[in-house]
Amino acid sequence: MRAFAEAASAWQAQHGYENSWWWPDLGETLRRIGSPEVDAVLNDVRDWFAPLPEGIGGTPFDFVAACLRRAESFTPRLLAALRAEAS
């Protein structure tokens, strides 16, 4: 896991990509680590076809904006959680 986190962090630093990462089985594989920090980042991924959660607060615009902010910072937050778990 440490090697993956280091290699992915180097790639992210070179390319500057910060939005959501996705490839088949990424979430399922990373959840096997059993890290609450990694799982919390993975839980931020929004299924746009699912019903809106109860009590989202604010307006629908506020909800969408918050989801987009989380999506646009997904990669650095996930890599930080992986690096912390590997320490």
C-alpha cells in the first residue's frame, strides 16, 4: 500500500489532477484496507442517480456545490488518507 500511495502521489504531483479517481474495483479494493479515513473519502463519492439524502440543508444548489467541492478534491484527500494509513 505504501508503494501504491507513493507512486500515485508522485503521479498526482506531476499532473496536478485533483478530481475523482475511478477505475473498476478501486473502491472495493481500497475498502479492504479497513481504514476509517480512506473509507470516509470513498464515501464522499456521490451517486447522482440516487435520491437526495434527507435533511441535506440549504438549497439543492448548495448540495450540488458541496458535492462538487468534495469531488474536485477527491484525489489529494484519498492520497493523504492512504499515506497516513501506510505510516
